[in-house]
Amino acid sequence: MADMRPLAGREPTGAPARPWPRARVVLPRTPLHGPAYPVVDVHQHLGRWLSEDGSFLAGEAPELAPLLDRVGVRAVVNLDGRWGEELSANVARFDAALPGRVQTFCHLDWDLLLLGDESSSECTRRLTEQLADSAARGARGVKVWKDLGLSRRDATGELVRVDDARVAAVLRAAGELGLPVLIHTADPVAFFDPLDESNERWDELAEMPSWWFGGPEHPSFEELLAGMHALVGACPGTTFVGAHVGGHAEDLAAVGAALDRLPNLHVDTGGRLGELGRQPRAFRGLVERFPDRVLFGSDCFPIDPAAYRLWWRFLETGDEHFDYSPGGGPPPQGSWRVSGADLPEGLLRAVYHDNAARLLRL
């Protein structure tokens, strides 16, 4: 029987349980110094929401511009806008200083759900007003984080589902304001699996035990994804981008089925190079089926040129069996190596640039 205790008795080690083995296979390697086309990165963090010391992750605009040039990024979505004065600070720091290059997305203050239960209209009114205020302050879209559906509760103490009627009403208003919604629902499937040494992300979870959501206090992975799909279906006038390959990078057939059912759903690649790289032909097949619905996102922050180069290698080459850690060595997620998807020119341009440029109206 699986040990369901949250890594009981196991202390973080700072390293995998064993050294990362040296690969002895000899294969061709394609040198790349930049992307084949200018890139729009729809999944990046420039602000201070995720900063450990409260500073802006991207520094000042004069520092950011040459860094974007260096990695071949024409424009970037900053997902750290929050709301109110914090949103204004992000817009002033980046969007206004680098017009056309930074698009800041706001968040919604889900604490407003504490104003009432599902039958109450007050929280919906306040959230909708906040969204309109964010649009007036310069927000170019909305970021919905994974705490919605996973841990957020309302005034009754009930867990708020992703497809809660109050949430759907507010995100329909986002569509009316012309704001796309980038939504992060759930996490890697292994984060919901039993927590034993058969879990393919065991070493990663040993380092970050708070990332395990397999306990009874959380909904299942399947419930969360079903809720996200129901939400998208309930907001047909709103454009959605499902972060992290629609939340299900491990099952691209399921992602394709969701895209078939939901014409207003798109997906980004953010943070899932490790997952996509072990199924490059399946990923290429997904892009071939939905050439206008897959957007490039890195989720590598602070911005790291080495991490971007790995994305270029994955998307542009047919290289096989290479490390997906920017510095080589032990991988940051599952203990495997990846291979390239070798996207053809038309699909590469769509993923890198055209799909996002159309959605963001660049």
C-alpha cells in the first residue's frame, strides 16, 4: 500500500536521491543562438508577486529591454499585475516604459468571495467592478491562479469550485471588456498521485512537500480539470488560455479533446518542457491539429537566456535525448531527458508569434 503521509520523516536534501547519470549515447547536436522568429512569451513573471524579497523580478525597464532582445522576445505577458495600485505600479514600470513589448495581466481578489455564499450577488458585483477598474488602469488580460478551485473558500467555508457561478459571471465580464483570461488550474498529475517512491516526481516533491495535493482536503485532479472546462464552456464570449498546456501536459490526447469541445480555449506551453519533451511527436501532432490554438510561454523566471535556448532547441530541432535543465545535470522536474519536436516553419511561426499576436491584438 502506498504511504500517503506527506513525505513523513524525509527531510529535503537539496539534491536528488542519487547522482544524475551521465548519458553515454552519442547523437548529433544542433547549435542554436536564438529563435527562428521573433517570439511573444505569454507566460512570464516580471513583477513582485512571486518575488522572495519583494523586488520586481525584471528590475527596471532599461534592464529588461536588452534582455528581451538577447533572448529574441518581441513581447512578453507579465502575469503579476494583481489589482489596484499594484497593477498601476506594474503598468507604469513596464507597459508604459516599453509600449507594445509588455502586456500586464491583472488578477482578481478572490477574498471578495468571503462577502457571501453562492446565492449572494454582492461579491460578484464587487469583483466585476474591480475588473473594470483594472481594465481602466491598463490591464491587458486576466490571470487566474490555481488557488481557485484548490483552496479558496467563501463565507460559508465551502470550497469555491473553478466553475462557480460567481466566477463564471465575472469572467464573462472579462470577455465583454475584451480581456483574455490565462487560467492555471491544477498542477502536474503526479502532484495528486499517492506520495510514495513510485511517484515520478518524488524527488521534486521531497524538496517541495507543499506542492503535493493528494490529500483528502483537496479536490482530485480530474475534478479540477472538469471544472475548468465547464467554466470555459460557460463563458463562450471570453478567450481563455489554459496555462501549462491546459493543465494536462501528460495527456495531449485529452488536451486535444478539450480543444475540440471548447472553441474559445487555447493552451500555452509554460513550464512544461519536461513533459512535452518526452512526447515530441505527440506535441507536434497537437500543434498540427490546432495550429492557431497553441501559444509559446516559458514560465522561466527571472528571465534566463539558457532556459530560453532549451525551448528553442525543443521547438526547432530534432535533437534527441538532451537535458532540459538549463545548467545540465539533475533535471528540475521528472528524472528523464527530452527530445526535440522539430516543428516546421509555418507551425513554428504560429506558436512563437502569430497566435499570441492575434490574441493580444499586438
